[in-house]
Amino acid sequence: MTEKRTYSIARIGGDGIGPE
């Protein structure tokens, strides 16, 4: 899991693969 994914998860709330 990359930092970008972790950031996306925190941003979206559980997706991690969608947009920022």
C-alpha cells in the first residue's frame, strides 16, 4: 500500500483507489 493510497483512503473514507 503506497502513501498515495493511504492518503486517498483517509480522504474518501475507505476507497483508496478512487480520485484524490
